[in-house]
Amino acid sequence: MRISEVLRRNNTSTKRNCAHPQTDWHSDRSSNDLTKLTRELTKDGSVKHSRNLSWSRPYLSKTRYMCGRQCSKKLWMTVYDDAEPLKEPLPGTRKGMGIEAGIKARLLWPGGVLVDTKWNAFAEAIDLTKCLIADPTVPAIFEAALSHHGVLVRVDALERLSGGRWRLNEVKSSTRIKDEHLEDVALQTYVVFGAGLELADAHLVHINDKYVRDEEIDWNALFCRVDVSDNVIPFLPSVPARIANMHEVLCSTEAPDVRPSRHCFRPHDCEFWHRCTSHKPKDWIFHVPRISSGDFDALELSGIVSMRHVPDDFPLKPNQKRVVDAAKSGKVYRSPEFAKFLPLLALPTSYVDFETFSPAIPIYPNTRPYQRIPFQWSWHYNDGSGSLIHSDFLASGDIDPRREFSETLLLASERFPGAVMAWSQFEEKVVRDMAELFPDLAERLTALLYRVIDLLEITADHTAHPDFQGSFSIKAVPPAVAPDLTYSDLDIADGGDASAAFYRIVADPTLSAEARDALRQSLLAYCQRDTLALARVHQWLIQES
Ligand code: SF4
């Protein structure tokens, strides 16, 4: 098959097989195509370094290569910056769920053997992989270690096919294929080819978001297998040059000078963000709401870093101008229309906050991967007498918490009259989900919906404060209007932490009873603080008017 034919095929749809392992694979691609193509597309497969490199220098890995694709400074800091020791991702975090999905996916290859060595025992891992490759009774090798041109990859599942060929399987915990995944597979393809294996094709194994769990998990239905060989081909030609550039970066004794900007969040939030931006002013123009990359670059490249220095004639949208004007004047802004919301904001009123978690691998029957499962609510009620009444719920996690969550929430909502204030439309969406799930509760849940007021919308559309620093998050607004209200004394700092904590309570068998109790107390304190913060923001809105 000619390369041009293969490249043309990139435009055809990707072949999917969402439920069954492809043990009997057939293709019109001739044998060892991916190896041949890699050789041709990477121009004989050589990394062209501009100077001699010593391979005793840090190697590249899949992770490091993808860091380098995001930012050369991130690559350098990942290797050399040891100010923050690497932590093992906790279960329930995004990375933790990714690791769990990778381990569970091994069930798709019965009889597969894990290259079970310490993470930094590279030579041992490579030797063990060679032994397993030489053993025809091993159908698949998990975490196969292969190296080529200073790059060491661990292939999630290297699957033995007939005729001495191999299939590369990369497992992702996402529900769709992204370009970053294809770049990752292209790098592995290049290394597997360089290590001398005949690679027939490459598959991405990812989570099937249509799967609904029964009592037991059907692993073959939970994971989709997608042949991405054709999709990877466009990424192959640039691999050698990128490897060479990254090795150049790693040969430097200093981190590259890279300006923090939007790229720091694509495709992943960079862990060095706070370090790279520690010298920026509080009113850094990056925090102008929804500032475009073009406007941000134009301002910074003309030497304007602080909102106070944005020229008056610089084109800004109304919401951006409000924030910039507040930074310049140092004064709180209220729109002329704000007064019309005051009747809505009258006491008595309640403040509500929910916590949810979305496990990649469904925990409860009749739930899908990443389905939003509410497990906790906090409710503060202000009858206008000056004191707040608090009520809350935190599920045990032993069973699907959604019914108990809904019933207890309804009891609270029917006990306390008046409007119910939330921050964003998140709580409304969750109540809608529950109304759809429980038709017998739908009428009462809908009645609750009619009472919900989005305090974020009112605050963001009609106010600005110099200390909000361009953010209207529930973690940014309360400290500006109620400086005594802080989250710094809490173990749980945000909704992501809360989700991960509940996940551990439910699914981490290594958790002791004491640790479980401590997590529950932390969750209760965190959610309560959020509704208290809402009450303080509401108080600020009505007092300042
Ligand atoms: S914060 Fe941005 S500039 Fe700094 S290392 Fe990360 S991606 Fe690079």
C-alpha cells in the first residue's frame, strides 16, 4: 500500500469496536504496515540532533514528551525542579482514576503479564520485556518497557498477534479520542519501531460513556477499542525532530524562558502555574474575564501587565471593562439595574451547596462512567433575625446516595421558606437530574427549582470589586467581601478535593476507619463553609445597596 493511500484514509472514519476484544483482527493493511510507515515517515527513523548528546542525560518518557509538547519550560521543570516532591495521585483524582482505569483495562487481555519492576529500574524493565517478547506463550505484556534514541516508553498493553507482529494498546480514562492521545501513540509507535518490533497497528482503549453498569462490571463493554493506526500517521513525521528539540532543552542548565499564558492550561493545567506567575501583580491582565489570547498578547507584548495600566481606549467587552475599571478606581461597582434584584434578595432566604462525584468506573448499578452522583448538601437558613440555622446531609456511600440525597434535601427545602440561593446553575442541574430519575419526587423537586436564585449571575453581571481579581468563583468573591471568611483552615480546598475525598470513602479499601471519619468531618466542614460564604456574599450585596 502506498503511503499516499494510507494518508488519504485518514479522512475516513475511525473503526470502532465498543464491546469486544479484537482477538481475531483482520485488516486490508498489509503486515507490519505501521512499522514500514514509521520507517518511511520518520525518514529512516533517525533523530537528527544538532549536537552530540550523552544518553546519560535525562531520558524522555511518554509523560515528559507530552509535557514538552505543552511547554518546553514545563518539560525542563518536570525533570530538574525538585522543589515539590512528586506525589502519588490519590484515588478519585483525575490522575488517580486514570491509573485505576489503566490497571482494570488489563482484564481485556487474559493471560497478559505485567513488567512488574520499580518505576526507576529501567534496565531491569527492558530486560524483562525482552524475555516476555521472546516467550510465545505470553499473549500480552503490560507496561512493556522499550527504548529508542533516548526515549523510554512503557506500553500499556503490547499485544502479540500472529506472524510475529504486535499491536500497541494505549489505555486512556477519557471518553473520547483527543489529539494529545494520538501524539502519545505516535511517540510509542516510533519507539516500538525503533526497538525492532513488527508493529501491525495501534489501538486506543478508552471509556465507553454509553455503558450502564449492572450489578457486576462488564469490562469488555466498559472499554471501547479503537484502531487509531491511520489517525496516528500524520503525527509520525514530526516525532524525531520533536525528540531532538526536547533533548536540547534537557541539555540546558537553565529553564527556557516561556511567558505564562493560555497554553499553561492546554491540554492540562500546569502544576508550575503558581511558581511561574508568582511575580505577577494581583490585577494581572490575565485575569480580565475571558480575555482573548490575541488581546492578552497584545497588551503584554506592549509592556502592560497590570489592569490599572490598560489604556482607556483598548477595546474591551462591557463585563471586562467593569473589572478593569474597578481595578483602576479601587472602588466597588454596582450596575444601575442592580436595584431591581433587591426584592428577589429579600429575607427570609436559604443558601444551598451540593457536592457530587463522577467516577470513571461506575460504582453503583444503573450508573454510567463519569455520571454526576450527588452525595452531599449543606443548607443555611436566614430568617432575618440575625442568626443562621444550619442543616446538612452526607451520604454513607455504601449504596447509591441519590435517593437519600433527594429525600433529605426535600425535607430541608420544605422546612425553610423563601428563596434558595446557589452559586451558579450547578445545583439546579443536579435537582433536574434527580427529578428525572425519581418521577415520584419530581413535583416537589420542581417546586424547589422555582425557588432557586443564581447569586453568581447577579454578582458577575452587576457588580465588580477590585479584590475579586477578575474571578467570580465562590473561592474568590467571599474573601474580598468578608475577609474573615477563609478556607485556609480546611483540609478540603475545592470541589475536586471533595469529590476525591468521597471517592476514597466509598472505594478505597486501604482507608482506615479513622481516616474515613476524618474525611467525612472534612467534607462536612467544607460544604458548610460554602453555604456560609454564600450567606456572606448575599449580606454584602444587600448591605451595600
Ligand atoms: S506555568 Fe506555563 S509557562 Fe510555566 S512551566 Fe507551566 S506551562 Fe510553562
